[in-house]
Amino acid sequence: MSDGLRVSVVVASHQRPEALSRCLTSLTQLDFAEFEVVVAADARGLAAVRALGLGRAVKQVVVEAPGVSAARNAGLSVAAGDVVAFIDDDAVAEPTWLTHLTGPFRDAQVAAASGFVRGRNGISFQWKARTVDRLGRHMPLEVPQGAPSLHRGTPERAIKTEGTNMAFRRAALARIGGFDPAYRFFLDETDVNMRLALDGAVTAIVPLAQVHHSFAPSPRRTATRAPLSLFENGASTAVYLRKFAPEPDRAAGFARLRADERRRVVRQIVRGNLSPRDLRRLMDDLEAGLADGLSRPIRARAPLPPATEPFRPFPGMPGRGHLLLAGRAWQARRLRRNAETLVYGGQPVTLFLFSPTSFFHRMRFRQPGYWEQTGGLFGRSDRGQPLFRIAGFHTRVQREKARLSHVRSFEATIRNNSPLARGDATNSGN
């Protein structure tokens, strides 16, 4: 439910049309009532929007040059919502994401919000709640896990919003001039966080506003997260330190960056994702980026004007619950066909496929748009669980359904293609 709040969702994309398609498909299943979607992308990305049949439903802004800050500002320029949310093109949103993320904006003092981000296995958290200081150092922030909490930053330490899962009151973001294009990649939203903290703004941390982030490959990293370039890491760090760090502390900030990036490259060499000769090349790349960032102009950001286009409602699925399909791994082909048929008919679906093993569980959002969790009946989903725990099929289905119930609203369960019950399944054998 939107409670009268109009929201714009901005997706910046560059040369990743397949990832963008998955992201947009997840947005079609949001349970929010009054939102629009803006895509700022290159020609291939906008072609992907049209291929999904969303050409009329999505506001499209052509941004051919790489640079996430410029792309987000381009999207912001046409975003007509009271609140503007951002998600990366290599992320997918839980159906309740926008409802949870924007709920705190009913409080007039809230200027920003950020949710939790699950990693590539779809279960472990990549990022939760953090703060960031004037040197760009992150620290965990303890927050209640089941409800939003409000936090006010200080000039020394801001409340971190995650770039792939954040929202801002449009008026607040426009007042500080949006995103600084001096950051092409890396630290772009952190810069916004620090400027809002200097304004004394309040940020909501919303644990149940969840997205899944895959770290898709790009010109800067491989699919294994091995860096291909460290230039923009160096340049953005130099800009950030110039803007926010006291001058006597900047050398320590540069030294920390060099040490952190060297360790990261060495880890990837040990894993076999980079070769030893890449170390020198990447560290030279980092130094070139630092030099570039030290020379980039830093200008005060002028307030942004109102949106240039009227609000354009996007066809989500407010009030539509999820159907849970559950079966054994050897039934996968049939159950996946059924899931696809249901999705094409406008029914959100989560599919459980469990094997008689102790394999770890994994959650994925598969095209044409259903969630699939695979793993062993005796294996763990949350990585803090025991490695092995005896469970029957029905018991395990109910346990995993309960784990997801805070972010997905299930209206029916089908086990092995047989309806069990509305709401909670009540009649199943092991």
C-alpha cells in the first residue's frame, strides 16, 4: 500500500541489458500501489526495456556515457515521485521492497532510507546497516531487525545508504543538488550521505526492505568480483577525501586505500581469478586514478529543478499474494514449467526444489519472473544454522516459508502440484 505516497524507482544501467531485464521483471511484481519506473541507460538497455513490452510503462532517458552519478541525476530529472528510490540493474527486488522502504517517509523528518541487501546466494546478507566517516571507513550499525529505525548523522559520521537499495525524499535530494558527477563510480551515494549528514538529515534503516544483488560483470570487474580496473576507485576516493577529510588525515586515507586494494587483488590471485602480473598493473591503475581525482574540479551543487515529466504509473501487483510451489529436485522440469505458466498469467510464484541431501540452499530470481529456492532437506539456508538437521519435506517447506513470510505474502501452497490449503499448508506428509 502507498498511503498516498507517490514513488519513483530509478534504475541506472550501462551495457548490461540482460541484468536490467531481470531487475525490471522483479519490479513488475512489487505490491506497491502508486509508483513509476525510470530507466537511465544506453541504447542496448533501452532496447531491453522495449523487448519486455514496457516501452510505454517506463520513463526512458538515454545515457550513453558510463558514470553512475550522471545516470542517476538523469533519472532524477524526470522522476516525479515524492520519494525517489534507487536499485542497481544487477539487483532484483523482493515484492514488498518498496512498501517497506518507503514506509518511514510518512514521518516528515525522514529524508532518506536504506534496506538490507542479500548476496549472490540469495540468502546471506551482503550489506546490512552501516555508518561511514569522513575517511570513507564503514562501521556496522546495530539496529532492530524487524522494524525501521531512525538515525541522524553527524559531520563526522553519516548513516550509509546502500546504492542498490536506497530512497530519498525528492525535495531533500534536489536541495543538495543530487549526485556529484565527479564520482563516476564508487562512493557516489556515500557522498550524498555525508552531505545529508552535514544538513542534520534523518535516515531510516529498514531491514525488511530487501533486494538481492548479484555483482554482475562490468568493465571494472569480472563475474567473480576480480577487479579489471581500479582507476575509478582511486579517483573517487581522492574526490571524497578532498571534500570531507581534514587535510592532515588525507594521507592516512590514501594509505588505507592502497593497502585495502592490494589485499583484495592478492586474494583474487590466490583464488586463481587474477594472475600475479595483474598486481602491478592494477596498483598502477589505482595510482593513476588517485592522481586524476586530485585534479577533478569540486564544485558546489546547485539545487535541482522539479521533474520535467508528469508522474507515469507503473503496472505493479498491489494486493497480489505469492503462490508457493514445492517439490523434489527430480520434479524440477515440470514444476518450472508450471511456475512459468503461472507467471505468464500474472501470478507471482516462489518455487521450492528440495533434494534428500545436506546441500546449502540458494535463492534465485529466474526469468520469466519466479523465485526459486534449491537445496537439501537437511542442509542449511541461513548460514548460521547447523550444517545438518533432520527434517521431513513438509516440515522443511513450512520452515522456509516462515523464513520468507516477512518479505513475501503467501496466499496458497501447492506441494507436488496438489493444493494443500489457503494460507498455511496444514495437510502434508513427510
